[in-house]
Amino acid sequence: MIYLHLLFPLLLSLFLNQVADLQLARDIEKDAKILDNTSVYISDNASLSPSIQTVATDLQLFMVTARIDLSQSNYTSSQQGKHLIHTWKFGEGDIKAIYQIDTSIALDTVVTQRYLEDRAPTQQRIMNNFTFRTYAVSTTAAPIRLYYITEDEQGLLEYKIDDRHVELIYPKRKSGLSDLMPKLRDELDRLVVGLSKAD
């Protein structure tokens, strides 16, 4: 009991280091495993014939970012609505900041399905839990150089490298994801742009 006051600062620093842990490398490894076992439709605005090989190559670029030494950065965190924002700012070099945005959503909605033929519309209740992580890298050359969105169970959803935009569509989509993504994508885009302008 006497030594508790000596241990507290050490435990606090361990806790803070844990909170300040960039999870990008773990997410890339998880997403790569999902992609290895799933056939996906790939939409790439820079290629007429995108492939899983090009995605794998792009993931290596994100892995370089995931391995950046964060010890020279200034870490902060903040909450904006349902988004927990982790920020690592750099004083020197090409990279200005790395952002990790954790978003948890408990979806409970009713969707109306309409048919072309003479059938009455049907309603379906969708309940599901989602955990998204969004990563963005701001550089001296571009406010948003790299952008990556993943969901814990579904995997990689989309990424951007400069003006290139790649989306992945899975044959078996997590229930409710299609209803959630358009609004969430716009919200995250605005959030990331706002963060990069504030720096």
C-alpha cells in the first residue's frame, strides 16, 4: 500500500500510451486477411481494370504510414459526437498530422423496400452494431494525402490516395451497412477536411 503512490504515475503513463496507440497496422493486417478469403467488386476512379493485386500494393503504402515513429509527435484526443478523434501532429517533415477516428454506431432503423412490379412495399427492421475506424494523413503538399475507412467485421470499405478513390463492395454485406454508409461517408469527409484545415 505504501508504494501505490509510486506505481500510479507508471500505470497512468502505460494507460495513456495504450490510448495513443495507432491501430492502422492491425487493421491493414485484418483487412488483408478478409480480402484473401473474399471476392470483392473494386471501383477505382483511376483504373478501368482494378484488381486485388493493386489493392494489395496500395495497402503496402498505408503500412509504411502505420510504421511511422510516433515518438516525435504531439498526441491529442477529442470527441465530436459519436467520433473519438486521435491526432498525432508532427513539427518537422512532410507529414503534418495522422488522424485516427473511432466511430461506434448502434443501428436501429426501419427500411422500406419498394418493388417495380405491382407489389406493395414491405418494411424491414434492421438492427446492428458497427465499429468504424477512419485514418487520414495530412502532409505539407496535400491537406488529405491518404484516407482509409474500415469496419471491424466487414473489413476495408474504401481508401483514397491523393485524387484516387477506391471502393470495395462485398458480395455479403453486413446488414445495414448500405443504409448507413452514404451519410457516414459525408460526415467523415467533412470531419477530416475540418481537422486538416484547423492544423
